[in-house]
Amino acid sequence: MDTTLQDPLVGQLLDSRYRIEGRIAVGGMATVYRAVDTRLDRVLALKVMHPTLAADASFVERFIREAKSVARLSHPNVVGVFDQGTDGAYVYLAMEYVAGCTLRDVLRERGALQPRAALDILEPVLAALGAAHRAGFVHRDMKPENVLIGDDGRVKVADFGLVRAVDTVTNTTGTVLGTVSYLAPEQIEHGTADTRVDVYACGVVLYEMLTGAKPHSGDSPAQVLYQHLNEDVPAPSAAVPGLAFVLDELVASATARTPEVRPHDAVALLAQLREARAALSEEQLDTVPPQARVAEHGEHDNSEDRTSVIPRAAHSAQLPLPAPDGGGGEGQDALNRTSVLTPPPPAPPARARSGRGRFDPRRRTVAVVAAVLLALGLGAGVWYINSGQFTEVPPLLAKTEAQAKKRLEEAGLDVKDVKREYSDTDKRGTVMGTDPAPGERIRQNDQVTLTISRGPEKVKVPDVKGIPLAEAKKELKNAGLAPGMVTKAFSDDIAKGSVVSTDPRAGFTRKADSAVALVVSKGREVEVPDVVGESEADAVADLEDAGLKVRIASARVTSDEDKGAVAKQDPMEGESLAEGDTVTLTISKGPPMVEVPDVTGMSVDDAVAKLEAKGFSVDKDRGLLGLFGDTVKDQSVDGGDEAPKGSTITIEIR
């Protein structure tokens, strides 16, 4: 029975704009509907919070946070958010509609996936999460249900409902957000989450795609949580014999129980994925796991295939190879012939002619020449087979990767693969081994595998305090570490642009290629002084004495300040700037000019009131004769003339 018929929202117009056509899915916090935006006439997905939760302010806040956070992410692999609003008891998000299925649907129908398909799906997922991580957000609920695969093959990450800023404290009391099977150990044990919890979840998803099963299972969630805390995720090759070792390494790196050992964020894991993929052969990429459910060749269903949205490369190993062209025995064997390496067999000796056996010198000469040519041909063939088609692998140890590749090219050889391993003795980035080994014979135009040193597996964080940022990054890379997130802080001791501190601190040991966060100096903190009302020269001198630069705005303004004095400053008094930052000053053109009213003949009180109403100050001059007078005889500025607002008008009293 179609349950959407029982849903009261189906067929309704939400917020006088969104016509709900059908229900797509129901989650713990909300229901997702297929809807039409009647204003823009487009199909979209409408995520409506359950009314019972809408009364909880914390749930509403988390729900709205999803809209704000995802709306800031502009990435082709993130489901976009168009709108957020409320309609009575309904709180909703209007989101991009993706026609297709989820990764969970694919795994349910296919079981396990070939490595090529698994990597094709995980790569855009990591690209989306990488954009979120670099924007300062953590997804915290990565799982196959939140990976959407469109009918056109595009992969998108959805449901940022648990998203938080990276620097937000995410410790919770009595509850852990996220799905049990994909929670990182630190989420379970401490309730905290940073970018590495998404890395862990992606490692679990990769394991599930490669094997068709979750790495940890149990009769209760508590058993699964216990395994996350106390057991490593097993190698996928234990469940899929013959799976490439580099895939085991990729899963192990992403799902390390110690957060510091994992890649710092999804961008770092994406780099590892691409490196692992480059190390895999076509056969390894197209390995079909025994857990995979694959339709036999020849079967075809014209009905809609929901799993066809996996990129085409994922199906290449399932297609039959085309038959070789030609017929009549000209098949694959014809392509494998090696007769070009073997001299033609000698012609059978001619039968002796009956009759007299006369000596013919010409025939003997021809026979001798033929015998010599035959011997030379046989010798050349033997030489070519034994030596001529071979060369030796040149000595490449201790050379850089670029130097080794150039040397192989000069020797007529190609690079088959580049592997990277840790070494305590070989310098990072240099060749520590080749296959075949140096000096071994190898066919011309054959391929050589290079093993490049990663340097020591554990390295010390160098002391880069006080070093300019660019140089500090170089030192970290030379030490075998990766520059991580850069933040800025005021410092009285460290020059602007130089490193104040690192996390981890100098001297701490970390796994090679781990990210090191850097705090860079903004310079000495300076409190902006108040220079409004000062002359331009005095204001500039005061600001420069404080260690700040000054910019004078081109336009002047009328103000209550005297002409030529500072009318405004930006930033304002008391704000903090770094030494060398700039303060902008706006200079006054003086107060506005105001027409002076005529107050002669008026009483003193009336005259004062009228002048002050226009913004003037009044000075009373009574003289000797006006001590007891109450009438204005004269005024210092004639009525009808203009004077600066705020200036003083003197009235003479008689």
C-alpha cells in the first residue's frame, strides 16, 4: 500500500508556494518530500521537520543550522539548499532534488562493488566534504544513506543536519549524534567531533563498498560501539581475497582509532585516494568481489535500472571482450606470433642431379656464399634472442623521482608504477628500490617499478617559531610533515607574518605526512586612540606614534568640528588593530552655514530663544545704558546674513 496516501501533507501547498507531490523518505528528524516550487516552476526536495520536534528549540536550531551552513557551500557534489521557512507547525528546507538513488540502495542491490566503482563514488564524496572542511564545517553523519547518486551518474552528499563549525565545542551529555556503524572512537568516548570523524566514516563506507558488509557488527548498538573503541577496522582483503594491498592501506589510514594518525581532513584523504588509485592496475581496479551480485552476460532488462547510475568505468570488468577481427584461424593466436624473432628454416637440400657429376665452380661459390649468409643470419638471430632485445636496469638508488624517471627514459624504459614506503635510512623523495633491481636484464621498452622513500615513519615537528609563514611551510614539508590550518593572533614578540606557535608543538613526534596547524602573528596589538576634533596634522602624528598608518579620505564632510579638524575616524576609538594597520580619517569642512534671524527690537528673552533655536550661542552686551533695559538694540551679525551653526551672536541691549 502506498503510505504517501496517508500523509496529510501530500497534495498540500506549503507556505503558499511549495506543492507537495509525494513522500521520498522518513528520517529521525524530518520527512523528505518531492515538491514543486509553484513560483519558479521547478521540482525540488522539501525536508519538513516532524511537528513533534518543532516544539524543541534545540532541534529547530539544528535544523535551521543545516540551511545556513549548506547554503554557504557552493560545490557540485553537495546537495544545494534553496530556501528555509516555517508554515504553522511545519519547519522546512527547500533543497535540490536529485533523481536517482542512494549508495545504500546500490549496496543493497549489488552487494560489494569493484574497486573502480567504489573509488569513483568516494572521490566526489571526499571532494564535497573537503569543501565543507575548508569552509569550517564537519558533517558528522556520513553514511551510504547520505550519498545520493543521480541518474546521470553525479554523486552528491546530502543531509548536513548534524553539521557544526569546526571550532565549535561539540561535546554532548548523555547522547552521541551520528549513526552507530560509522562513528569514530572519539565521538563515542568523548562526544567530540572535528574533520577527522568524517574521514573515519568515509573509511568505513569504503570498506563497506569493497566488501558488501560493515566492518563491525553485533546484536546490539553497544556491541558495535565497543568494537569501534577496541578493535581496528579489518583489512578489506580479509573478506575479498586478492584485493590490492593499497586499498587495505587506504582503509587503515582513514579508520585509524587514534585521530592524530588519520588524514587531517577530507582533502588529505582525497590526495591519498588518488595516489592509491594511480598505483592500481586495470586488473586490480576491475576485481569482482565474491560478495558482488552481478547479472550474467546476455541478460538485459529494459526496465529502469536504479544501479546504472554508478559511473560506466565501474562496469568495465563485467563486459565480455570483443572477438578478434578476421576468421579462418586468424584469431588471438595470430597476434601472439613470434616468428619475426626466428630466422626462416633453411631450404631442403636439392637432390643430386642424375648423370655425370662434373665440378662447377660457379655453383660452389654460390653454395659457400649461401652458407656464410645462413651462418650470419643464425648468429644474428641467436644474438638477438639472447642479448640484442635486452638491456640492463640502470643504477637509480638515491636519485630523486624526477632524476630516476629521466634516466629510465634515456635507457629506453618506462615507469610501470611508483610506490612509496617509509625508511629510516633513505632520504625522503629518493629512490630506495626498483623492480627489477639495478643491473638486472630487462627487455627493451619494458617497465620498471620505483619505490620512493617517504622518510622516517615518525618525524619530529621542527621549531619554526619566528620564521615567516612561507619558509615555515617549506621546513615542515622537508621534515616530512604537511602544513595544516593557518590562524592568526596578535603577538608583541613575533614579527607580523611569522609563526607564533604550532600544534603539535616543536619536538613532538608525529607520523610522516601528518598535518601541523600554524598560528601566525598579526603583529603587536594597538588600541586605536581618539583623534576626532584634532587638527589633521595632530591626528596623523598621534596615530603614527601609536604605530599605525593613516589614510585621509578624499571627500570632506560638514560637521560640528572646526574646519580642517577630524570629523570621523575608522576604526573608532578603543578598537584593536595590528601594528602597521591603517586608520582612515575624514576631515571636516566646518559646521553648516545657517541664516541668522533678525532679532532687533525684540525682548531679550525672545531674541535669545529665536537665536538658540537656529543653533547659535548668544552673548548679551548691556553696556552702561542697558543695565536695566530689555530690548535688543543691535546684533553682531545682521539678520538675513549667514553664520556657522554653533557660532556666537552678540546682541546689544538698551
